[in-house]
Amino acid sequence: MQHNVLILDFGSQYTQLIARRVRELNIFCEIFPYNHFPSDLSSYKAVILGGSPFSVRGEDAPHPDLSQIRGKLPMLAVCYGAQYLAHFSGGEVAASNTREYGRANLSYIKEDETFFEGVSENSQVWMSHSDSIKALPTNGVKLASTHDVEYAAYKIDGETTYAIQYHPEVFHSTDGSKMLENFLVKIAEVPQNFTPNAFVEEIVSEMKEKIGNDKVVLGLSGGVDSTVAAVLLNKAIGKNLYCIFVNNGLLRKNEFQSVLDQYEGMGLNVKGVDASQRFYDALAGVTDPELKRKAIGNAFIEVFDDESHKIEDVTWLAQGTIYPDVIESVSVKGPSATIKSHHNVGGLPDYMKLKIVEPLRMLFKDEVRRVGATLGIDPELLGRHPFPGPGLSIRILGDITLEKVQILQDVDKVFIDGLKSWGLYDKVWQAGAILLPVNSVGVMGDERTYEKVVALRAVESTDGMTADWVHLPYDFLMKVSNDIINKVKGVNRVVYDISSKPPATIEWE
């Protein structure tokens, strides 16, 4: 993609939110670790430095090499970035008397500054730092203050360099998106040309050139990501795309056949493969979440390796990897620590001779849906809740057995069917049930029971990077709980998860 915005990651959990806000302006951007970004910056029109949990005064503080950026490209330094520029360029950063977290209001804005066009005095911003800038760097010009922070925003005279001590990307910064738009569009003059139609045209052209007349095998899951990837590739290479839908034994109840039926009429060449036992064997006795993911990833690769050998001269393996998968799987010293590994990120073993192609690698989930709509995919399919690649294995805490899978499939079906019948399904971003590794005492028909506990989870989100629990109606929860306990043998207690992400994750493993 051209006209990129480069975002340097210093470890802040807000970095992904910066990318989301930039993408919402129809501007393409990429996140790179501060110490490992492209040497060729010719395609970038602007750079944003993110925040960090580190202090610029600490010995372990990230030190980016900005020699190819500062003064050469428009740059916006956010929070840690603003303090870094001050501390190492003639200014002063010191520990604040009080930690500055949460809401604040701009008490002063310099007049006639493009960065603050359309932003009113007293605009709310979100602070998150324990250090504060006490003196501006050389040629620094104060642009804004809050009641507690004199240098809330500044610019460097003679450069297109701007710095702010607050986070414009978070919801609580009322005019944060406007400030980002002012910087990127009015100051840096970055074109707003990243649209679903433009993406489809560019990626189809890129796939045609990259793949040529080679054959591609793609693992379909029935979810939004792999389906959109398949339709995109089908548009690019047609009959040379071979889709395989694997039953790993960890799908939702009756999902294997229903998904195969759903793909009929879409013009895709799809083959169903039931490899349930292979996955159960790989997971036997495994309880650690990371080891589960790795076991499933390895089993997937083995299945695809077997199936690809049945297709003459296949060269590529396509995957529905999306940008959050990539970001959450990156771990460097300093930037965002690995939260969990993803079964479709990280390459293939040497024995597998297929090359990887990932047409959606740079898209967030909501962007994938918009691309799917542009491609004319059925809205019902695009509206499906995300479902984890490892399936129900990471919703069963502890070891995996066929009995546990069947219990959870039955519970999940009651829950999802209930959401649909109550008109709640489309109001929830993702929902599912979790089988806990504990039993609880209950009473059924005057007899004591000692059976499984299940947790229900329903969240609202845009792309899964952050999420909040959904306030489902009490009457609905009561009905679903009763239905589960009455209809699913082996369960006698239902709880509802009211954790947000962060600090929790959407899935339990």
C-alpha cells in the first residue's frame, strides 16, 4: 500500500488503538517495533511515535533511531514519544508530584494552530504517565496545557514535528480523532484513499502478480476471515484455488456440515475433510493453553500437508491471518509482550514445501467485514461472530476429551440459539461458552449432583483489541441458564463472565 503512516511501538497497549483511529480516517498505517522498522521509508508520508510503560529516565528506556525520520517526515510523538523528544533534545523530563492518569481538560490552546483546528478549549483528553515534561526541547513551542500539565502539547519550530503528552486514540479524548486528522490530513497531507474498494483492487492485482498460474490451497473455517480470503483469491486466480474445510472435532455442534452447505453456490472449490480423531490424539493429556494452540497448529499443518499432496503441483498455502493476529504474536524487547500465539502466524516447518500467502494480513476484523460486503458476500455470513482457530479446545479449561467437547457443544448451541431467538445475536460482537475444570454441588429431583460448571461470555468490540462485556437482560440469562441445566447432561451450574479486555482476554485461554 502507498501513502503509509508508520507507527512505532514502544510497548503501549494503546498502540493498536492509534492504528484503528488512523484507519478510520481511510488512511493506511502499519505498526512496527521501535527497534525494527523498515530501512526504506520512501513510501511513508508520516510517522507516529506511540506511548510506553517505560520512563525515559530509566536505564531500560527504549531508544529509537530517529535519524531517518525527524526533520525528514512529519512526525507526531504521543506520550512517551513526546517525553523522549524533550528529554534527549535539550528539554527536561522529571517525575510528576502526582501520577497523571485519567481525564484532563485543555485549559490553554495556542491560537491559529492547524493541529487544534476544530478543537475547543476545555476539550477532554486522557493522560497516562507518571513523568512530566518540565522544559521543552530546543526550538520547542508550547501549543496546549491542562490545569496540571503545562506542556500538554508542543511543536518543534523549523520541523513538521508535533508532540502531545496525552492519548488522542482513546475514546475518552473527545477530540482525539480530530487532532489525528488535522495532523495527518492537513499538516502531513496524507491522502485518504484506503477504502474497501481500493483494497480489493490492489490486493487482487497483487495476488495475480504474486501467484501467477500457481495452485493455492486454502483452509476454510466457516468464519469471516477465511471466507473473505477465499473470495478474494477466487477473484484473483479462479480455478487454481483449492479450499479445504477441516473438521478438527472442535467446531460448534453440526457446524461441519452446515458450513459446507453454506459454501455451496459461492463458486468456491471446497473439499470437506474430517480429521477429528487426529486432533483429539494430538491434544490427549495436554492442558497448557499455549501447548494446545501449538498442538492444533501442528495438526492443521499435517492435514494440509497431506491434502496438498493430493493436489498436483500445489505451491501456496493461503491463510486468513488478520492484523491483530500478527500484532499479538510479535514480541520484542520493549514493545507489546506476546499475549498468546496464533495457530496461523509464524510460518511453516521445513518439510512442508508450500509458500504462504495471506491476503488479509494487514486488515482489522471490521475492515475484513467491509471488504467482504464490497465483494458481495452474504451479510449473514459476514455477521457471524468470530470463532477461535483452535476452536472449543481453548474454551475447555484443562485436558480435552470427546465427552467434554460434546457437553460444551450442547451448551454453546443453547446459548447461541438463545441469542438469536431473543434478537440479541447481532448486538453482540462475540459470544461463547467455557467449560470450567471444576465440579459443583447441585440438587436435581431431590438428589445431590456433583457436575460441571460452565461460564457464558458475551462481549462488544470493534476488532477484538479491546472489548467490554455485554449487559444481557436478566430474563434472558435466567432462561438460558435454566435451558442449559435442564437440557445438557453433566452441567448443574451456569455463571456469566463480566470481565473486560484489558485486563482479561476475550477467550479464557
